[in-house]
Amino acid sequence: MIVAGVDIGAATAKAVILSDNKVISSSIIPTGYSVAKAAEAVTKEALVRTGLSICQLEYVVSTGYGRRAVPFANKALTEIICHAAGVNSLMLQARTIIDIGGQDSKVIGLDDDGNVSNFVMNDKCAAGTGRFLEVMAVVLGVEISEMGTISLLGKEPCQITSTCTVFAESEMVSLRAEGNSRENILAGIHKALAHRIAIMGQSVGFREKVVFTGGVAKNVGIRKALEDEIGLKILVPEEPQIMGALGAAILAKTELASLTEDNI
Amino acid sequence: MGNYYDKLLKICGFEDKEIKKEKLRIDKAFERLKLGPEDMRIAEEWVRQNHDVDLVGVRKLLGAWVRELIDLVLAKDEGKKIVYYGFPSIQGPGMAIKAAAPDELYVSCPDVVLCHTLGQIFNKLTPVLEAGEENGLPPGHGLCTLQTIRVGGLAKGIIPVPDLVTASSYYCDMGSKTDELLHEKYGHRTVYVDGSMDSRWGEYPEYLPQRVEFLGAQLNKLFEAVREVLGVEVNSEAWDKAMSTSRQLFRSIGQLTRLAMADPMPISSVETGLALQLAAGSTGRAIAEGPEAVDILCQEVKQRVDRGIGVVEKGAPRVMNFAASFSDPTITHMMENAGLAMAATLLTVPPPKAIQLTTHITPGEMRAEREMQVGLYHSSFGLVKRFADAVRDFNLDGIIWGYQYNCRPLAQPSHFLKKWVEDNVGVPVLSLEMDLYDSRNYNAGALRTRVEAFAEMLRVRKTVAKI
């Protein structure tokens, strides 16, 4: 049984190929302008290593904001459902998922069976998303990949008062002019983002095990700041960015199995 | 050769004879609204895509709305004295004022009329919103978009300047503040009907008699102003007439909403919303045409129920949607396409039985007491109790608490109310920030992920509950 999950986000497109219960390949590429083209490209890239083609996929589930524009998908499911399925497949004890992507953030509560019991999203404001970090990285002249590590060196995090990414950008200029170190400013930025997530997630509640997914999960500084905010240890999968695509692939397998059962 | 609007009006239930008779009025109104042939073409497509026009009752409701729009636009030209009220408003005073002098007065909530016509029929509300933003209520300030529509409609000259406005500040201060600014600009008389929506958490259903006295006195003040400004007496006869005619309408709507609760859901809540909001926004066509339109619709819906025809799958999770979008039917359709049966809205939950506890001397006090008992205007606790009643009475699987983001009484307690319902009533609540009147920033696409995830969550819960 060869199935695929395709997650088309605002910033990146991800694909996971599943053969029976095993992930045999995955891929991540920038989404770019055309969602349909990105979906095809990321799936093909993942398939290259397997020697298979798109038409050999028996079932495809798409997810993410671009899920409805994937022409070869059999079904489209929300990223909330897919992230839950993906995380649950790796960590049965997961009860809370924090997903921070390029343009939105989510806190998802799972029941004891791994089903979504509650969720909250913030996709109206960039201040709690990867976009916030991208903007700050440019202003502070650091690589995004280094931000988290540098932030851990800041022992006196600056207070970031703005709740808007655009205004926070202006605030960075003032903080630098006042002589604050880059480490302390970055520590403050990470703390601000984590604080927003913690407040947002209160309506869902944080229960262990807490799993962190999405591209921002690769940032060790955000992970530490979140742990400080919620007072719980946070687990990060080896490939946090593909959890949605993984979940989509798992759900593709389930859908295919139930179709096969119906036919029988 | 026919008129450029014939096709659309026929979809909206107009007969040839009526179009011919009303041609001058229709031409004048559409010209003032700047609705030309291309707008009609767009509207035809929009109405066919978004309204169940196979049902005669739906066509008649659409027709009632179009006629209300024409009445509104031409009210001053036709020599009517004009009274506007706000939304939400206490049901009754508007109808009573109209009943006191039905041929002399035009009485409505123009913002609600524009939403349901320029929005739901013509898909052309944006220019009105933009005019409102350019004329005193700029975007990005969290201002009530219903007020923006009022300001825009006046600025564009598509709704006439009224003779009297009743500013319903008992619920929210934004309406009354906007009316204050409009008074400065246009000079019309404004009567403030103030009240107190505050009480101790848990107090409902009790209330202080002073609240009844105060709100009652405010309503009586309104009727004094009507006498003074318009020379019209809103006496007990007018009240009785208003109550008896509106009772017929509400009885029909009650029957419709009960039929709409069937499984599978036989009619979209876009259409039940057309009926409900006609009763809220109009005092003319709602009474003149509403009962017949809704009765016909009830018969048609009953046939669907008997045949098991639904617009959503049988067994779909049943939710209460706080309120259907007033101006954009695609949002409600998106929710239903996600596989949710909109079994109720806040307005379809039957109110508690009326009990007279205070001594009423005036119709205003009588009305005020009723509002305290219904709960919506009593307090946040009164509001959330209606949610709890709905879950029990309508056998709901969840609630979509689609709160108006810029409405202080609704937005402020939105997350708290979600938690309370989940903890005390035991069903999931989707706290969905939206705009019931202006979907430019809260369109179906923007809200889809949350709604679809919620729908999926409810389906899984239902499946697990069965095992």
C-alpha cells in the first residue's frame, strides 16, 4: 500500500510517502506562487528516491492552507487533524501539540485515544508565528537557524512591548540604540513569542506529553522559552516540519483501508 | 423588450404584473442604488449559487427583502416619515411605532436591510462599507461594521436621512455613539434607549425590579419622542396590533425552525436566517409578506422532511451557530459543507415562559420585563444560559460561538463563555472570531480550517460515543 500526505503551507510544501506503515521518503520545498505546482514538485521530489511516480500512489491526502488546490489529492483534511494523526503515530502519550508554522500557530489538545478534543489557532496576527522570527532575524542581522542558539546566551531578556510584528520591528531599532546586546534582544523576542502561545493555549490547556511541531520547533530558543512559560517539558520529533504531511499520509492509509473494506 | 432586472426579480418571486405596476419605483430605487445590468447578472448568479431558489418560499422571502430595500430607498421620496432603529434591538417598539401609523411611517433597521439585500442578493455591500470607512468610521479600529454600513448608506445617499432614530445603547454603546455623530452631520433627532446589561454572574433568571422600571421608562421616553417629532401616538391599540401581527409571523418562523431541526437538515440556515432577520430588520414587508412566505416555505420543507431530503448528510453533527452571517451566505454554506447541521441559532432557541413579576403600568415596562426574562440582554450569564438550554432542547453535539470580533458584549466574554459551556454543559465549543456583517477579513476561506477541524472533531466524538 503506497500512499502520500501532502502539506501545502504558506511558506513550505511538505510530502511524506508511506509504504504500509513505514515512511520511505519525505521532502520539503518552498511553496512559491503556485500551490498546485508546489504540490506536484514536492511529491515528485519525495518519490524520486523511491523510484515511483505520482500515478502509482494509491491514495493521497492533502492538508495545509493549500489543501484544496492539490489536483491529485483524493481527500483534503485540515492540518489540525493531520498534525494530531502524525504526532500520535510517533508518540502515543502526546496530549498537547504546539504547532508554529510560517504564518499561523496552533495549540491542539488530544484525548486519551489521540483524537483532537480541543484546539485554538491564531492566523490573524503574525506576532505568534514564524514570520515574526523571520522579520526579527532580518532586523538583527542573524540567520534564522542561529536565532535560537544565540537567544539562549541572553541572560537579561529585553522586554518586547509591542504585540505587532511591524511595531516590534521598530522597537528593535530602539533597543539596539539603547545598547542592548543582540543576545538579550533575541532572548526577549523568543520570550515574547512563547508568551503569546502560552496565553493562546490556555483555552485548550497544556497537558503532558507536550509535543512541538512545525518549522519553528527547530528553534531551541523557542522550545526553551515555551518550557519556561508553560512549566512543562516539551518534546520535538526528529522532523517536526513534516508532522502534518506524515499525519496526512497516515490518514490516507486509513481512508484507503476503509475503501478496500467497503469494496470487499 | 423587458427590463434589465426582470430575471433577477422573478427569481426573487416577483410576478410580471407587479414588475409592470412597480416599474417606476423599481427603476428609481435601482438607479439610486447604482444597480445596473451587470449588477443584475452578478446577482442572478450569486442568488442561484447561494439560495435554495427551488423553494417558492425562499423566493418569496428574497422578494420581501427586495421590496423592503425599495421601500427604504424611496421612503422620503414617497413622503413617509422615517424612523430607524439599531440592531440588536428590543423586539416590539419598532413594530408598535409602525402599527400606530402604517401608511405614514417607514420604520426599519436600515443596516440589516442593506446586509440582506446588497450583501446576500447583490453581493455589492463593499462600496457601502468603504463609504462608511471614508466618512468617519475608518478600518482597523475595531468599530462595529453594522454602524459602518449605516454611515456608508447615508453618505452614498442610498438610504434617506431619518426623522427619528432610536439608539439602542442598552446593549452596546457603539450604535448610540455613531448616532450621536450622525446627528451632528445630518441633524436628525435621536432618542437614546439606555439600559443595564450588567448583573452578578449567576443572578439570571432573577433581576432587580429597578432594571425593569429604568428600561421601561426609556422605552416610554421613545414613544413620547415619536409623539413629539412625528405626531404619532403609540397607544395600547398600536401595541396590540403590533403584537398580534408579529405573533403570526413569529409563529410561522417557529414552525420553520422546528422543521429545520430534522435529520437530515432539510434547509440551509441561510434561508431560515432570511426569515428570522426579516422579522428583526423590517416592520413593513416582514408583516405584510413574511407570514405567507414562511408558511409556504414550511410546507415545502415539510415535504423534504417527509421524504428524507437533506442539505447535509443524515446523522451529521448538530450544532448551534450563534448567528448566520447577515451579508455573506458563503460562510454559512461553508459550515454546512463541512458536514455540520445548523440545528439552531441563538435567535431560534425558544425563550423561557413569560411571567409577570413586577407591576406594569406602561407597555414599555411590560416589554422591559420580557427582555430581562429572555436572557440575551440580561447579562453574559443570561446569554450563556441560553446556550445551555439550546444544547439540551435541540440535542446538540457542539456550538459554533461565532462572535462578532468588534462587539464588546460578545467579544469580551467569548473565551470565558466557551470554557464555561464546555465545563458545565459538556459539549465542545468553537470560539470563532468573525464579522457577521463584513466578511472582507473573515471570509469563508479564512474560517474554513477551524470549522472543518471542529466538524471532524465532532464526527469522531459521535463515532466514539456510539461504540
